[in-house]
Amino acid sequence: MTEKQAVGFSDFERIQVLLHEYDSLRDEIQQRIAHVYQVVIICAVLATWLLGRNLDGRFWAGAGLLLLLIAAFGWFNGEDIKRAAAQLRGIEQHINRLTGEELLTWETHYGGAIAGYWGRPRPAHVESRARKLRAKS
């Protein structure tokens, strides 16, 4: 039986595949953020329970181990989120190049790694536009 070999993907098909990966990565980031909130709630409950116990050596050893585990979880989770966000930025740029328009912009301009995590977000393209306008004046 002979099969027809694909010559290649059209731009539309490429965009569909990229959007599927984009959606999957966005979902993963959202799930990881939700896990952080769940861990915070569990920590608050544990801290409340631990404060009612005797403050002996076992308490401090347990509290130290718990803090170490929470810090490790936070670091690994944060690193995974950063990698997923970097991949999203790459997908956004690729899709935007394929379409010839700037259709996807969230991670590239508004994501926390670009705009900052504290205070009011400053999208990257707004800052560069402001510098260009000041330079022209």
C-alpha cells in the first residue's frame, strides 16, 4: 500500500500545532500557580497547628525541615514556570512571524519575567516606545 507523503506543513497547520503547544503551556503555568496557593494554605494551617505545640528541639527541627522543603518546592516550581514562559515567548514570536502581525503578545510584553512582578506592570514595549518618544523630543 502506498502512502502519500506530506510535502510539508502549511503556515496554517504550523500555527495550529504551535497554538496547541501554547495552550498546553499556559494551562501548565496556571496549574503551577494554583499549586503555589495550595501550598501556602497548607503552610498556614501547619504553622497554626505548630504554634500550639511545645517549642522544643523537635519543633525547631521539624519547622526547619518544613521550611527547607517549601523553599525547594518553590524554587523548582518557579524554574519550571520561567522555562514554560520562555517557551511561550518563543511561540508568540514564531506565530507572529508566520502571520506577519503581532497577534500574540502576553508573555512577550506583559508576562511577569518581562514586565516585573512587583507593583504596576510595565509592559516592555510601552517602556521602549516611551524612550523613543523622549529621544525624538
